[in-house]
Amino acid sequence: DLLLSNSCIPFLGSTEGLDFRTLLLDEERSRLLVGAKDHIFLLNLVDVNKNVKKIYWPAAKEKVELCKLAGKDAHTECANFIRVLQPYNRTHVYVCGTGAFHPLCGYIDLG
């Protein structure tokens, strides 16, 4: 219904089924940060398809191999699913992912 009424703009930046899970609204900079499978997207709030920035952050290959050896599904479980996007200060966001069952965290410089 929203598409038919032209009252929304769908995000066209990824057709890969990246399992979007985590959102962080940055009103000050008019951005939306989206955590997904192996990716973090920085979207413009006015037009989510304009100037899309994407950070590719996969799990380490050795961690993916250990995950598969443990019997997990390589496509649905052995990846770095971004689960935490938290403001840290005016310039950085704290981010954590599953890391193929070996969690890892870091900081994104929003500048």
C-alpha cells in the first residue's frame, strides 16, 4: 500500500538479502545506520538511496571455517551479523557483530 501511494522510498542499495537487524538514527547528521550481515550501511534520511555508504565487515576466514566445522550453516550462521550500533561520542559509533560465533567490536568514525 505504501509503494502504491508513493508515500515511501524503498532502500534499493542491497538485493542480497543481508538480514537487516540493527538500526541507529543519527538525527543530527540526518543519517540512519543499519547493521546487516557483514555490512553497515549509512543512509541519508531524506533519500535512503542517495549517497549510500557501505562498510564491509566480514568475520575472519578462520572463524568462518571454525563455525562451519562446528556444524553451523555457512550462509545463515557463519558470518558477522551486526547486532550493536551505539553512539559513543559526537564523532564515533560503537559497533559489535557476531563474528561467526566469535564476537568482535570496534568504533566507526562518522567524520
